[in-house]
Amino acid sequence: MRTSLRRRLGESLRAFAAVFANDDLRRVELAWSGSVIGQWGYEVALAVFAYRAGGATAVGLVALVRLLPAAVVAPFAALLGDRFRRRRIMVATDLARVCAMGGAAAAVFAGAPAAVVYSFAVLTALASTAFAPAQSALLPSLARSPEELTAANATSTTLESLGFFIGPALGGLLLTVTSVGAVFAVTAGLFLWSALVLLRVRADSRGDPSTEVDSIVREALAGFRAIVRERRLRLVVGLYGTQTLIAGIMRVLVVVTALRTLDLGPSGVGFLNSANGVGALAGVLVLLGVITTGRLAGVFGLGILLWGVPLVVLGIWPSLPLALVCFGVLGVGNLLVDVAGLTLLQRTAPDEVRARVFGVLESVFLATIGIGAIIAPLLTSLFGPRGALIAAGGGLSVVVLLFWRRLGTIDAPARVPESELALLRSIPIFAPLPPVTLEQIASLLSRVHVAAGDIVFRQGDRGDRFYMIAVGEVTVAPEGRPSVTLGPGNYFGEIALLRDVPRTATVTARTDAEFYALERDVFIAAVTGHAPSAAAADAAIASYVGSAAAGAGYRIS
């Protein structure tokens, strides 16, 4: 047991180290850090500006005006990450935020009306909706293994927790010695730094770039359709949304708990939030033991329970020491939910709509947090401060326990038989694909049995599938050229798919044979959406065409 735990910890530490050894992943994480710190620093300064302009009511209204439009726009903004190169979308988002924050700073320095400053804040929020979905969709293309992807998500979440400390602290310090306008200007500088770091990321990815202009609305909603069709996606997004609903409730209840239940005064709100952040950092130690297990659904469910149970405990036995512990446990749960939930979505969502799936998630986050903040006062008035904690935590715990058995099925795409993965990795067209994409392709393979003498397809037929030979042999016979025999480990059928032409040869089973077949749409989306794979496919076809023109032998049809 100890040896197994020691081995998993070693593998997890190597996965974390690999994130920073991977140049592109390291740069994305650094850019994310700048983005998060800038975001939190600017929100503190904006809240102070709104309070000075119109009191607490103005603070709430500004938050509402920023959240609601962003929740509506998020699915449409995420479409950009599936139509265009995702790294470029992140850079463009940063540059848009530089302009918006620079405008806000200029408006403050010029003494413009508060509505002008709020308008720039709304523009910043709208631009930000494209950043996180594009990043979440890009990471699987940069990670070299499933464990490295999980570690990359853990690093992002940890950096976000650090940003929760550094951003407000930086904003508060600057407000003490300078002004709101200066904080906005520094935030613009951080967004610019993020863009410059991202420009050094070499790899990139995108989904399906063929979206027509007249179908933008339909394609923007593709993330919703993908979630509705796929049971695993529905379950993760649904439970994620339930947890963020409680997080929205806690944005209000943390204030109520600090001021009314524990009588800590205004500084108590900061203490409890700090305990949450410390717990998130401590949660990294928990992740070290689970990153390499491959069973992230259980980690996801555990994280949600660690959000629910502490609230019930605190509602029953309120005290300052217990409150600090409970909020620390919330931080651990938050890290587990974020890392496991994001990784599960990345490994389940099809690459061609992955950014839009995360756009839906972003919209769910914003909407449920806003709804939770509205529900919190109602819970408090119905059950009192302590009863509200128990109701929120108990309800969340019951929901996750009801779906616990179904959570066990979510890891299925990650447990693809090694034989299929090994065959995919051995084929030059698929070898450059990220591990997560290979897992998804392997899970979509269908087995085809053909008896000796049967025709797989004829020359001139429409190309509908790509084939890999697992058992047996086939004869490939193009008209006017010698036929060849292909055996296990070989593949055929890619030319008609990639060049959108009829089949270039007749393929017949020489012996009883068994193939792994991949449908046309899945094959095209996987290969053309990843530049190295597309280049490998072009090279293979060029080699075939060249050898055919020279009258030489060939390998594929």
C-alpha cells in the first residue's frame, strides 16, 4: 500500500514538473496568472469606485450589469475558439481587455461620468468570456499525457487561488498609495503582459473552421446541443452548476456568517475568504495522490461533498475556529471540483465543439452565481443565518449523493483498451494528436468483421469510413496498377475522406479480417483540426500519389 501511494505521488510530482518543463504549457499558465491577477485587482478597484459613486446599491447593480450580459454572450464568444485558432483568440481577448481597461483608466483620470467607467467595465467582462473557454479547449492539445493535462488544470486552479490573494492585495495597496485610475492602468498592463506571453506559445488548435456566417446562432448553440446529446457532459455540467449555485449563495452567506453568526466585524469576511484560499492551496497535496489514478469522477464528487458537508457542520456548531476549518475545507473542495470537472469535460467534449462546451459552462457559472446571490437572502429570511447554511450545504450533499453511481461512468472514455490506442499511435496520421484526442477517437472506433473474399468497398464508391487492420489481410487493387496486400497495423481509406473524392481502389478481404473503423466526420475533424496531423496526412497522400505516378508500389488507398 505504501509503495503504491509512494509511486502515485512520484508520478503526480513528475506530472506537475512536466507542466513547467513543457514550454507552451508554462507560457499559458503564466499568461493565465497575469489575467487572473489583473481581473481580481480591477474588480476591487471597480467596487471601490462604485461604492464612492453610489454606495452599496451601486456595487450590486454594477455586478449584475456585468454578469448578466456576460452569461448571455459566453456561448457566442466561445464559438470563436472553435472557428479560429485558440491561442489567437486568447491574445485578441487580452488586447481587447487592454483597450477597455485603458479606456476605463482614462475615463477616471479625466473625471468622466461613472456610467462611462461602468461601460468600459462591461466591455471588459464581455471580452473576458472568450478567454477561459479558448484556454480550456487549447490545453488538451498542449499536454503530452492525460496526467499532464490534469496537472495543467491543477496548476491553473492553484494559480487562480494565488491570484485571489495577490490581485486584491495589489489592488488594495495601489488604492492606498495611488488611485482607482492607476489600478485600472496597471490591470491593462497585466493583460498586455498576458498577451505578449501567449504570443510565444508555438502550438495551437481549433475545432471545425467551416462554420458559415448564416448559421452563427445555430453553431454558437452547438455547445448546448453537445451537452444535451452526451449524458456524461450533462451530468458534469449539471453538478458543476449546482455547486456554483451554492457558491453564489455563499457570496452572501459568508458576509452574514461573519457579521451576524460569528460577530467578527467587517474584517471577518476577509478572514473567512482567506481560509478558503489557504484550503485551495492545501488541496494541491490531495491532488498529488489522485492525478494518476484516472478516476477523476470520484474526485469531482468528493469535491462537491467537501462543499456541502462543511456548511452543514458550521450551521450546527458555529464558532470561529470551526468556521476557519470549514472554509478551508471548502477551498480544498473547490480545487478538486475545478480540476476534476474541467479535465473530465476536456476528455469528454468533442474537440470541434470543445470551446463552445466551455462557453456553456462559463454561462452556467455566471448565471448560477447570480441566481445564488438572489436566493441567499430568501434562505436567510426563511431559516435564519444558521439554517440557511444547513439548507444550502445539505441540499448540495443530497444532490451529489443521488448521482454518485452515475458519476462512476464518466471516466469511461479514459479507460479505452490499450490495443486501440497503440494502433492509433502507430499510424503517422494520428501519432501527432494529443493524448486526450486519441482517447476520444479510440472510444468512437467500431469493429468491422469481413469474411474472406468479401469486398470492403469498390473503386468509385463514396468515402464514408477510415479503416485500420487489426486481424487478417486485404488486397488493395486500383484500376490499371498492380494490387498489394496489407496486413495488421496497416490502414486504408483516408484519401477519399481527406481529398473528398471517390474511392481510388477496390479493397477485398484476402482472409477473414477484422478492422477498426472511424466514421468520416470524426476522422476529418480530428485530423484537419490539428496541424501536425494534417501535415502527416498530406505527406502520406503525397507519397502515395508520387509512387503511383512513378509506377512504384504503394501502401494506402
